[in-house]
Amino acid sequence: MATLERNFAVKTYRNTNKDAWAGRKSLPTYRSLFVPFRHTGTKIAVVERNGTKQFCIDPQGFGASWLSDELIAEVHDGPIAIEKQRRKLTLVSCFSWRDQGAVEIVQRIVNGEYKLSDGQIQMGKKGLVALLPYSFDAIQPELDPARVCGIDLGAVIPAVCAVNFGPQRAYLGEGKDVWAARSRFRAERRRLQSRAGLYSKTKNWRRSEKEDNWIQTYYHALTRKVIKFCVQHGCGTIHMEDLSSLRQRDVESEFRRLLWVPSKFFELLSYKAKEMGIGIVKINPRNTSKRCSECGHISKGNRKSQEKFVCEKCGEGKRPVNADYNAARNIALATGDVLLHGYIESEPDALGEMDQLWEGAQEA
């Protein structure tokens, strides 16, 4: 295995050495050594034992003794037995009940639904890790670019979706989930600080790796639901508020520092939308929370509370609507100059909370 790694590194160095000396590119570096294998000739078979589905992978291109006996013995200490004459050629997966998504992907590779690409084998913390890149032809649903889905990110409701052609809407996530996560991480920080001493308490607040992972997982779930909503209603375009000028220090509360990571939400949503052929447009967030999505009247008094929105012009006698839904619909209805400049109010008025943050960021 070490010989293969060395040969691969030497070959790569020779191919890139001239370009590196000429300043056209830098020499590649690797966090850990790996063994590449070709997808052509690689065989993957399904093995079921005691109700557990696993896979036997025969990498192509290295002969019969490309793994050491010690490594083989370490990897194959599992419930699935492999014949001796095949042990030096076969890797056996060890998926648990938590890896159902990975099991489904490998099963689709076996069935021919996904195409296997050239892979790698690395030494991980718990043994060998086989990386199986794959590709597939996405089934493009019939989506209309004129049908727009507007997304409003909030604290009480993490994401609200609305459309520009009807009353369809979706409330995604609950703020109490974020409150629970914040309390858990805050308790852990206090426990660690009490052990580390007084000096650690004077350090600036930073999100831990666990918090970043939690945000990543939470936003993955939200963005998947957004794409599902768009496909169900045939939306070929997504409108989002452009909050790139909103700095983290502008969002003062710890709750919002944990939840409000618009760049992460946009990053995770972008590639999912691209796979489905959905375009994303960022709009100016000015007055989206103060404008009535029915008549267009803009006033701070329209928003009666965090959750209720009643238009001062056309809302008399009507039931209050959800303020986040009203904002999401304004985002979906934005066209022309509104995309760049936002909704312009006819008379000067005090700015809403999010508008104040955005205006302050622009002035800075």
C-alpha cells in the first residue's frame, strides 16, 4: 500500500513539477495519503446477513496483494466472512442503521441508476475508508421561471416560503428547536469555562465545531424542504433577501448568532437548486417586512407584533396575517427596480428592525 502511495505521489510530482517552477500552478498537497482505483472493472456486490445490508467492493487495478495481511485482518473483523482467496481483493462495508442514506446511494450504484467514478481508499480513524464518487442524470421537473418562491428567514420561524401566484405557503422549522440547541451549547460552554479557569471567560465568543455542525445539519434539512416546496408548486425561480452586508456583530443576541447564518443557508440552497434547474435571485430587503403584500401600503404600523401583520389601509375588519408570510410574499412579488433598490415608501417612516440592521450595514 505504501508503494502505491509513493508511486502515485512521484507520478503527480513529475507531471506538475514544470508548471510549478514556471509559476503556473502549485504542487498538490494531501491531508492524508490515499490509494486511487479505477471505476472500470471495479465490482460491488450486495451481501445481506441477519437483516443487515452490506457491500463487498473489489477495487480494480492492483493485483492480488495490494493490502497487507495485518490491515486485512483489522478490517475484516466483522460478522461477514470472505473467502481467503478473495480477502486481499475485497473491502467490506460496515454501515450502521444511521447510514441509510449512504446505503441507498451505494445500492443505486449497484443497480446502475448512478454511475461510479474513479475512487480512493484512505486510512481513517477506524480503519479503511473507501470514497466512491458517483454521478447521475437528474430528472428535471417541469418548472416555470415565472413562478417565484420567496423565502423569508426569521427567528420565530426559521424559514417561510410564499409564491407570487397564489396563497400557497410553507412554514419550515420552529424557533424552539434553536432555543433548545442554544441552551445546550451555552451550558456546555459554561461547563468548559468553569474548568479552564478565569482567563478562558475573557476570550471572545466563538462557535464551537459542534455548533457549526448543528447549523449545517439544520440548514440542510430546511433547504431540502424549500426545494421540495418549489417542485410541488412548479416554481422555477427563488427570491431571497440579500443579507451579505449584514455583519455578525450587527446581530447582537446570542440566539441570532446561532441561527442567523444567511450565507450558509444560501450556500446549501444554491447547489440543491442548481441540481433541479431552479434559479436564485437576491433582492434588496428594504421594507419587505413593512409593506402590505395585498395593496402595497408601506408603514411601520402595519406590523402589530412579531407575528401579526394588519395593513392600516386595507386591513380593517380583516383577520391578521402572519408577518413572516407577508414578508415572504413581498420577496416573491419583487420585480424590476425593486430587486435592486427594494420597496420605496411614499412618505418617510421609521425603519423596521431588519431594515435598521441592513441600513446600518450599508452606511458602514
